[in-house]
Amino acid sequence: MWFKRKHNEYGCPMCGRLPVIKGAETREYHESRKTTLTIYRLQCPLGHISTSWFSYPALASRQWKQLVDEYKEKDTK
């Protein structure tokens, strides 16, 4: 028996799935020390859309909501 996937309010506009957090590490070398930064972005599990890279997950979440709202506005026009 097949179940219809529920579309979430802030899920991907194309498939309705909630985003997943992708993290990556970057290394920066300065004169006397080495620092590692973790950067984050939100992405549709199927790869339809994604946000830019941010140093905090909250900023990526904010951009995800703006991106979904933009897609919704384009659909209503």
C-alpha cells in the first residue's frame, strides 16, 4: 500500500521533504597556528536546492526559509 508523502510547510518546494544539514571542515593556517572551522548548509535530501555555506546552522536555517518563501511566491504569480 502506498502512502502519499506529506508536504511540510518549509520542506523542499519540489518534493516536500525536510532539509538535512551538511557540514564540512576547512583549515586555515596563520603564522603560528592552525585553526579548523566547521561550516554548514541545508540541502534537500534529493539535491533539488541548497543554501550557501554558513558558520552557524541557524543562519543556514534562516536562508532555507527565505529560499522556500521565494519559491512559493514564484508559484503563486
